[in-house]
Amino acid sequence: MKNYDEWAHVFKLDPNKEITDEALEAVCESGTDAIIVGGTDNVTLDNTLSLFARIRRFPVTCALEVSDLEAITPGFDYYLIPSVMNSQHVSWVIGHHHQAVKEYGELINWQELLLEGYCVLNGEARVAKHANAQTDLDIEDVVAYARLAEHMYRYPFFYLEYSGKKGPIDVVKRARAVLEKTKLIYGGGIKNAADASEIAAYADVVVVGNGLYENLTEALKTVEAVKEHKCR
């Protein structure tokens, strides 16, 4: 199992999307550092368990990104807890987290929980609408959130989420420049090796999600592209 601080490339699989056994095997045996199971719409306990059971046939680190309390199930290596820092509704910053701890606090293995300071920047994405995120931010706004994530909240991850489109490299570069201990995760619009290599120049962790459902062959090439860049 790869510890979270060793991650450079991650595939994100949506429980609400179909993936064949052949495609799933290719993803899990691609050399990626981890598989994140997570999504925005229709994430249920049943489809989460179904996907998790299929992934567990392979020796790859598997994390659940929690978006619905009803879909939480034991057995994952890590549980990623997003806090949408630029949400305009307190529920997405701390409210849902408080409710989860209120219900399950005595059962939580705190060593398995990883907090993610999310900054959602694609206003057209479902996650932006779902979390009521304020997405019309300039670079200085994003840099400020990155600094908050590291120095005030001490999150292990700061996550730049463009979900469906590729964000400006200058934003990634500036956010990374102010982080020392907190790792920068980037997700959104990575479809091929060139995209992945460009982002890997600055982000600590590159997440490929929608791309693997659109063109699996190209998405698989992102693993080697990221690893090659990190070895330079």
C-alpha cells in the first residue's frame, strides 16, 4: 500500500459511472499510486460497496472521498474528507463534518482520515453548484486559500478542483509556491500524457477522473507521464 505522502498520480473512480472489468483491471494495475472512490451525484452505499469490492481484488491503495454519510463503509485504506473552502454555505466547510462526527465519532479511526482543503474553480461543474462554491476568484484569492489550508487549518492536502476542464497553469504554479508541508492536489481536464506532465511540474498529486471514462488508453498514459516527471 502506498502511503498518502507518497502519492504522485491517482485515478478517481465514480461509483455512479459504469466501468467494465477489463477497464478496471487496467486502471488498478496501471502503476497509479492510489484509487480514490468518489463522486457528486447518486453516490450510494450499494454502488460504493460494489465498486470497492471490485477494486479490492487488486493490490492498490484505495481511498473513499466522502460526499455522502450514507455511503461510508469500513475497509478503505484512507477516508478523504473534503472541506470546500470557497463554499458560500457553512455546511460544506464544517457543517457536514460536525454531523458525521456527532453520529460516528466513537467509531472513527482518526489515523485513516485525511482532510482536504478544496478550492472548486469551475463554476459549471456539478460539484460547484452542489457545494454553492464561489468560483469567480482571482489568483490572489486562491493563494490565500492555499495559505489558510497550510498555516491556519494545517490540512495535509490543498485540492485545486476544476472538475471537467483544465485550469490555468499559473494558478497551479502560484498555489504550489506558497505550500511547504501541505501537498497540492490538482484535478480537472487531464486527458492525456501531455496534460498530466504539465500539471505534474507543479502539483504534488495529479488526479485523473473523467478522462479515464472518455479515453481509457490516453488516461492510462498519464501514469507514466507523471512518474517520469517526478523522477527528473
